Amino acid sequence: MVVNPHGLEVLASVKQVPIAGWYTSVILSTSEAFAPINAMRSILLTGLLPLMTLLAGGLIWWAP
């Protein structure tokens, strides 16, 4: 992870093309790269966590 001149965190990869003497690069912002992970985390925290809390409370209430 590097910070580009605009101040954004990016993932970068560089590969040399030996026949042509060129370098090729690919740059992807970390916000775009990790967007699916962040979306899944928010779904889990807002949806699944409250349900698990209710289930745990019900089991504690039901237990003798």
C-alpha cells in the first residue's frame, strides 16, 4: 500500500516487459479494492449481530 501524490492510498504493481524495455503498472485505490469486504462487514454488524444477541438472550432466559 502506498500513498499517491493526491494523498490517496492505492495498491500498485509494476511488471517489466523485457522485449520492449517497458514497464507496465496497475494502480487500484484501496477504497475500491476493499469495498466488498467493508460492505459485508457492515451487513454483519447491522444485521447478524443483533440477531445473535437476541438468540443468546433467549437461550439464557430459557435455561434453568
